[in-house]
Amino acid sequence: MGKRSDILLLYTGGTIGMIKDFKTGALRAFDFDKLVSRIPELSHLDCNIKTVSFDEPIDSSNMNPEHWGKIAQTIEEHYDNFDGFVVLHGSDTMSYTGAALSFMLENLSKPVILTGSQLPIGDLRTDAKENLITSIQIAALQDGGKPVLSEVCLYFEYKLYRANRTTKINAEHFEAFASLNYPPLAESGVHLKVNREYLLSPNRRKKLKVHKELDNNIAVIRLFPGFSNAVLKAVFETPGLRAVVLETYGAGNAPTDEEFSEVLQSAIRNEIFVVNVTQCSGGSVLMGKYETSTHLQELGLINGKDITTEAALAKLMYLLGNKISRKAFRTVFETPLRGEMN
Ligand code: ASP
């Protein structure tokens, strides 16, 4: 029998640990120690669990790159002493955090699993216990003394996903996330089934490198029929703006009127990177497939392929923060770095 895994559980906030404010009835984050005492099952797991918490747990709508830095730093500080990490996080922005951490943690060779719940842990019908317990079990999985997973994942409602492939799709159902462009890494039924062919393989000889410098001078623009070119222009004229995720239609298509192209052209001339990402939840950008995307290719938009908007934003913040040269930027963006695109 191998050694018991050591798991670090980091509580950042989110519904999982919330209680109802008795005056207003609104859910707010509460003390983490109380959370752990509500799950006696944790002591039955075949691993050692240490818990740490944000000083002030937050609703994930308040998450920002500084918090991502704190999560990454906690993992960095404890990296050598633990076999796996479980991050409890609100579901609202969990996909963004998961995508960001995937880029921030270069050469990761241990699992980092984000999870949370739709109902607080104290609720009779809660989904929190299954999510938490299975996440810890997955983080503790070993094979020949090495962790089975070595990437940033998101576990919710019986499925483990690559975090940077996910999107929150439902505010009501327990099945709150989807990963339409990449299959689940593991599924929890009577047995825990890991789909090994879909996992990233780590390079264990390289040391973990944590990148905390992120540049958030970026924006998302989602097209819709009737979108005003004046608004487009105004966004591109934002002082300091460095990159835009342009959410286009279908396989990466957009209007072909001259004014639209001119606005994009002048933005690109002003050294703003524009990434073409489809606003469809699944599928890929294929610039040049339709006449309505050939102009985007000619203008020099970066091909977002099948990346999610969440991962595109995180990748931009990471690449801009790491001062990738203008020349190499497109090539690096269009290359999968953490399995975030095909
Ligand atoms: N508003 C909550 C949050 O994201 C929702 C959740 O935890 O699921 O923090």
C-alpha cells in the first residue's frame, strides 16, 4: 500500500460555505472552521487533509486577479508538502479562476481541483458534500506514488473537467458546468472512472513556475445584429487597452461592412490584439470558411479556435503580463499551452 496522500483544502468562499443572513435573507460567506465541522465524513477519507482559508471568504463575483495570485501563492508555498490541492470557490466565476490558474501554474505536476456547490453545505438537499468529498478523493488518487492528475480541474455534479475548458451554464441545476469542446477527465458513478487518454501529461523534471503578473487591460466585445460601430470604436479607444476578445457568430463570422473593418484595422494598427472567439458554447472558429470571416483573417485577428471566452481572457492576461513580444504573440496565443484549445 502506498502512502496516504496529503491534501490541502483552500476555502475562498462561495455558496458551499454560506449561511442565510437572518435579517436580509441573502446568502453570505461564513467562517470556514464551522464549514469543516459540518462534514464529519472528511475524517473518514483515506488521506490527510489540512485546511486553509481566505481571511475574508468572498462571493466569487468579487474574485479578481489579485485573489488568483493569492490562490496561486498558497499552492506555491505548500507545493512540496502536499500531493494535491482542492480549492473551494463560488461557482459563478469558477471557470475564470480555473482558466487563470491553469496559465499561472506552469509545469504543474499535481492536481488542483476547484469545486463548490449550488446549495450551502448546511442545506438538507445540498450538493456540497458529494462535490467536496469526491474532489478530495480525486486529488488523492495516486499511481506508483505519483498523482494521477497533474492539471487544474473543475469538479461538479459527478464530472471532472479540465478547468480551462469549462463554462458555467446553469444557475439553478446541480449540473452547473459544461465543457463542450473537451470530454470529462473523470466521471463519478459507482466507480471513479478516470479517462486517462484525455489527461495532460506532466514534465516532472521541470519545476513549478508560478506567474502572478497578469495584465487586465483587456475587454470582451460580444457582437449582436445591430451592434453599433460607434460603440465598437469607443471601446477600442479606451486608454491603455491592450487586447480584445471579439465574440463573433458561429464559426467566427462578423459583419462585412466597411466601417466595421476600418475600426478593427485601426485598433490592430494601434497595437491592440484582437482574438476571434465564437459566441457559440461549442465548436470552433474557422476563419475563411465563410466570406463573413475572410476579412477578419486578412485584418490579422488572432484565431481563438475552440477556446472559451473565459480561457481566452485568462490567456491574454497571462501573455500580456509576461511581456510576450508583439512578433511572437499571435503564434503563442494560437498554440495550446495548457490544453485549453485543440
Ligand atoms: N454567488 C455564489 C458565488 O459564486 C454562487 C456559488 O457559489 O455557486 O460565490
